[in-house]
Amino acid sequence: MLELATLAAELRDNAFGGRRKSPRPPTIGAEVELIPVDAETRAQLPICAPDGGRSTLPFLHAFAARAGWKETASVYGMPNWLLPDGGTITFEPGGQIELSAPPFRSASALLESLRSVVRPLIRDAREEGIELLSVGIEPLGAVDDVPLQLPGERYVRLTRFMEDQGTGGTRMMRQTAAFQCNLDWGDDAPARWRFLNALAPYTVAVFANSPVYRGEPTGERSFRARVWRELAGGRTGIFAAGPDPVPEYLRFALDAPAILLPFAPHEFLPFGEWNARGRVTEEQWKAHLTTLFPDVRPKGFVEVRGADAVAPEWYAAPLVFFAGLTYHAPSFAAARELVGDPDAALLDHAGRVGLADERIGSVSHDLFALALVGADSLGPAFISPTDLEEARAFFQTYTARSLSPAADTLAACPCAGD
């Protein structure tokens, strides 16, 4: 049996950054996801089409060759690509395309990295009849229209578990897309953890962009957030975030059903129960941690996961929002007062109503204003004036008017006038 004290120490040292000295200046990273659809039929595209129909892999092979990307094999049955600056292009289980950028010491350097890949990728894909959508969930199809695209054991197991729990998990795997921001822990990891968990409802509301599913308005600004809430098995959500985050996260991980254990392909007992039986190894514990999907995830850095996919012209907005609030001490202190304690009920409400809720809208406005001040104070070496203005334009276009990009997605839906 793995000793609980050992597991707690492993979480503290690795997931919560206890062994890592935070870099100065701080670094920032991001992961962006794009949903490929047929430009004519609007159906979500597969990675490969056995019948010779339109798919993404031939396009990516050709694009990668032109761009000088290095193709590598993955254990999931499809290739990955290594980019010259250390980023990677991978596939998600439904064929979504994910760009994972390395950490940068400058938000503007990160933005240049993201834009230099995504903009030409979108342009060239369009010439091949492929649209790459930046929305939180594929808006037209049903989950049954999107079979599992990655045949590796991890996703086969995840699919088996998700199907046992209902449709939320398979929707999450195959039809959703996000903008994830990766931040350093800094000198006070518990304070940063508490704040980012409390910030989660406002993250969801500000960047909500999934109001349409199966061609109809869902009545929710972020249907993607609802899909995550529907994911059974105790794998999502936010944390009460007491003075020490490790015991709560350890219990969360132990209580979650184990999906990847080789000796139990159909028996999804809590990991802690398998551990009490003496059946699991340290490597299996580490693999189990990768199957947990909270809104804020500790991975040696802080992975902030609550934002729906963001259009490339607005990539500066979430980076300014998170870095400006987290890395500028006065803005961080003021923002902590604004958000209060983590509130799971508020997180659920934020996904449904977004900034239309008076309290959520008002606090989000003040948070974004603080973020702009904070990012500006970090200086042009961290965020250029042009990139800061892009974030300010997002704020003025959406947040200051109690709107999110979901308003545009709704307006563009053919059902909007029904």
C-alpha cells in the first residue's frame, strides 16, 4: 500500500511546486484547442476518413512539412508534432487540435508563439475546406456523430468509464474546446490556489462561448461548463481551499474512481480503495492524477482550465486577465477581496447565466479592470502596449457591457431568429 503521507508529500513537492523555485520574472504558458469542421456541411471532421472523405490528418501532414515541424509517434495511435520553439500539436479524443505552447517569460512572446501557429493554420485549413472553430463546444452535432478518434488504451478506458456514467463525459472528450492558461506558483502557493479557485466562476462567465449545441440555443452561456459539471465520478469542480491545499486535493484524488489500472479494466473503484488493498503502484498513482479535471489543476504549475475556447484575435485577453490579477501584487490583493471564498454554487450559476447576473457582471468588470492595471504595471517587457490594447478592446467589447463571446455565437446561429 502506498503511504498517504508519501502521496501527500509527492503532491506537495511536485503538483503544488514545493520543489521548484518560482522563476523571476514569472513565466506564462497556454494551451489552445480548435474544433475542425467541414466548411460545407459544418460536421465535425475526423482525423482520418477511411472512405477518403475530408479529414484533418492529410492537411496537417502537409502543413507540418511546410512549417518544418517534427512528427513524432504517440501512444494514442496518431502522430504529434514538435514545433521549433518547443510547443506541440496533438489531437484530442474527438479530433480537436490542441496547440500546447511552452512557458515564456513574456505574455507577448507567448502570444507571438500562439499566433504564429494558429493564424496560418486557420488560413490554410480554410483553403482545404476545413474550418477551425474557437468555441467551447461543437455547436451542431450530437456526441454520437463523433466517434472516438484516438484508439490508444488511455482513451478507450476513459470512454468505457464515461459511457458508464452518462453522456457528459463523452461530450467533454470529443466535442469541447478550451483556452487553458499555465501560471507559476509564486512564493505563496496556497494563496494563489485559493484565489484561482475562487476566480473560477468569473473565468467561466467572462470567456463563456458555448451557448449553442445540436443547432439550438442551450439557455446557458457556457454549455461546456455544464458538460463538465455533468461529468460524474468526482473528477471536476473547485476546492474550498483551506490554508493547506494538499489534504483536500489528496482526498479528491483518492476518492475519484481509478480508470487506468491494468488489472481492473471494468471495475472503477475509488483509487483509495485499490490502494487500501495494496494493488497499486506509484506510477499508477501518477497516471491517475492525469485523469482528474478540476477547473484549476496543480501540475508543478497552475493550470487554469475554466475558459471556453477563445478566438485568436482575443488571445491577449485571457493572458492579461490571469497574469494581471495573479502576478501583480496589488491587483492580486484587491482581486482576492473581490472574489471571496471559492463557491461551487456560484460556479454552476456562472456557466448558466454568465455576466447577465448582476453580481457576476459587476465583479467581473472590476476584476478585468484590475487585471488591465496589473498587466500594465508588469511593464512592456512582459506585455506589449499593442497586446495590452487587444485585451482592453475585449474588455470594452464584452465584459464592460456584461457580455461574453457567447453573444456573438448566439447571434450567428441560424436558430437565433426562430
